Amino acid sequence: MKSIEIQNATKTYPNGVTALKDVSCTIRQGEFVVVMGQSGSGKSTFLQIAGLLDTPSSGHVVINGRDTASLKKNELADVRLKTLGFVFQAFHLNPHLRAYENVMLPMLINRDFHSKKDMEVRAKELIETVGLKERMNHYPGELSGGEQQRVAIARAMANNPDFILADEPTGNLDSANEQSIFDELKLLSQGGRGVLVVCHNDAVVEYADRLFHMRDGVMEEQER
């Protein structure tokens, strides 16, 4: 089974702050894993390390059996591009591109796609998958916050990743929209992808297959 394994990861920044303290966790395909914690607890640092956006000061990140410590920068970038998809609190959509064009962006640097037509077809299919068929030609400024985050989820799926990593994905949304986003992410895990959500919103707990709590850089699994 494909997985992300974080093994005894510690992260200490140059200012002396230790954000993670000997953290170990495995995210497997088909699991919805939630890491809860207050601001400054270390949960976002954990996601960045799991997603190869940062490196641990000590410890290892093993993705699909491959120890990423041995990879060169271009190899790490390739893993991020093809194996991982990211969803953030800020939607990070290009305001000058239509919804489906935003979804196409990760495909433009993926050599697995051979034509712009292939990219456009897949992007529009993904937009339909997240329930925005009638909005695919709209620009981000013409979409609600919930709709923009759905576009961001579709974009995260563009290169058919094994895992989706979401950092406070409902932080800018109201309660109705937050439920729809959690529903979308749960569907992805039920479809066989590993989903990691770091969040301080208690509403996500009911979606979790496994639940962890982070405090002062220490992570503990909670009983379900």
C-alpha cells in the first residue's frame, strides 16, 4: 500500500524554536487523517514536512517506500508534482485565469500530458467532479469562497496524486461551505487517496479515520 511515513521527525528553526519534536506518523491511501492543534502547535510544519515543502532537522520522510532524504531537488519537485496535491487556506488561484484554466496549471509542467487539449479536457472533468460545471469559465473574482476552494481541490487533483494535503482548508469559509469542502475531501479518501488535513476546526473530527492532536510540537493519536 502506498503511504507517507514520517519517522522521528524533529524540526528546529535557525531562531532556536523547535516546531516538531520526534514526530512519527503514517498516512496511507484511503485514509482521512486529521491533525488538530492551536496556532503555533506545529501542525502546519508537520504538513510542510510531509509534503516535502520543508525538510526535518532530523528524521526521515518516506513516500511510497522511497526515503526522500536521498533525492535531489529536481527529484523532490517531481514527487511533489506527481504524487502530492495541496490545498491551502488561501486559495492561491490566478485571478486572470478562468476556473478550469487554474486547474490546468499543474499539468503544464507535467510531461505526462502531451497536448493542451488533453489538459483542458481533464481540467473540465475535474471542475465537474467538484460540482462547478456551470462555473468553469468564471474567473476567481466571480466565485464565492467555497467555490474557489473547490477549484483549488480540483487543481490539487490535476496530476492524479496519491495524496492530498490540506492546511486549514476551511479557514476562510462559513460553516455551510466548510462542510461541503470536508465532504469533497472525504470523497477523495473514499476513492482511494490518502488525505491529510491539519486544522483547528472541530467540525473536521467526524470525518477523520484517524485523529491526532498536536501541542508544542508533540503529536499524539486520539482514540476514535
